[in-house]
Amino acid sequence: MPYVYRCHRCRATSPPGTRHAAEDARREHRDVEHGGLAPDGERIVRVPGSTRHPDGRYVSTGGLLAGLVLLALAETVARLWGR
Ligand SMILES: [Zn+2]
């Protein structure tokens, strides 16, 4: 679940990391570049294409098993009709 900190005003983006790392990058950027003030347009965003949970991109085990059962049923029906 990678996050980045983006400062619209500076057109700068932190490297992807945890939410905590993005918040650290925000604090450091505010202190170094903006004298501790919060610049307009800054935000912490989830990296596009990433999921909330690392395993979220995979098919669930139940879904996979249901798919295999459907394939086995289809094969059985096809064999019975083929005779
Ligand atoms: Zn900035």
C-alpha cells in the first residue's frame, strides 16, 4: 500500500513508501522548503494501481476454488454429451 507525498507548489513528489513515510516526507518538506508552513495543494495520495491491502490484487481462494469446480463440471458435462 504505497503512498507518496506531493507538493503541488514545488511540483515535487516523495518516493513511494508507507503512509508514515509519506507523512515524514511531508513534515520534512514543510520544514525545509516552506519554513514549517503547509503549502497549498499538498497531499498524500495512494500510488495509482496499488491496493489497500497487498493481497487485495490476488483472487480470493474461495473464488479460485469455485472457478475450478465450474471447470470440472463443464468438463464432465462435455464428456457426457460427447458420447
Ligand atoms: Zn513544496
